[in-house]
Amino acid sequence: MIILDPATKDFTLKYTQKLIEKFKSPIGCEFGIAYGGMVESIGKQWKPHNGIIYGCDTFTGHPKELSQHNYISRTCMDAHYKIYGTQTLSYEYQRAELDKQELYNVILIKGLINKNILKNVPILHYSLLDLDIDKSMDIAWEITKNKTIIGSYIFVHDCIPAGILRKWYIKNISINNDFKELEVDIITGLIVLERTKIT
């Protein structure tokens, strides 16, 4: 399966390895998995430790109808579709590829994000919010901040100073004192947060 940026894989797996050491059998979720390469990699890393990774996506492509008033958010995936196509975005393709590797600890959830998408998942040790659209990020943030336990990580994409979601990040996350900003990686476009307290 495709990882859009190989640097993202190395960067992320460094932190997901730490979660094995901290929590033994971590639970994580990625919101917006595109071609599925990252959940596949985490699934391989966590499988020997009985870790579970959820992957939430439409599996039909970027929901442009949700970002009609923001050209950059609406078109941000178009270049990837031109390079890699859209066939391997599908749920059926990704599930089959994971099953070939017996990665049953990777659980794919199809559909637009909603507040009940992880209703049966009590806690999270790792989350990636990569939905490109403010409204969708709002929902993912509400889910993850309420399920993330102390010592766990939330990754947010496109929120670095030049990112398309920087204003969203400042409004929603930078003011939250329960999370500490651990790292801002310009190459991958990721900000890593660690939950340090619950207020």
C-alpha cells in the first residue's frame, strides 16, 4: 500500500514504538488514511504486541463537497490522485491487501467522520488527524481529546505555521493546556502533541 511521504513513516513509527514501550498493547486511530500505507505500517509494528490501529476514511476520495468555500482544502488531494490514481483508495482493495498480510489488527471504518465513529473504543494512545477540512477536524478533535489518556500522542497534519489548517490549530488546540506540543516537523507537516494532564 502507498505511503505518500516516506519521511512520515519513519517519523511516525518512532513515536508509535514508544507507545509499545509505554502501554504494551496500544490502541490508535488515523482519521484520513488515503491509500492506507501508514495504518499498514503501524499494524505491522504493533501486531506482535496485540496493538490495534483503526483507519477511518471515505475510501472514495476527498469529500470536496464539505470544503466548497476553501479552494486549497477542496483540491489538496488532486495531485496525489493524478500520480497514484484512485483505484487503490477503495475499502475493498485496502482490506484485501491487509488480509494478505494477516493484519487483522488493522480495522478499517468506512464513511464520513461523525461523533459516534469510535463509540466502542474507550481509549486511544495514538491518533492522527489528517482530514484537511475544518468541520471534519472539529469532530476528530472532540473524539480524540476525550479518549486520549495521559502519556499518549495526537498527531495533527497541515497545522504547521504554513499549513492550510493553521488557523484551526490556533483556535482549537494551542489553547488547550492538557496537551504539550512535543515536536513540529516541517518536512512531514506534522505536529505531535502529548497528553500531560486531564482537567
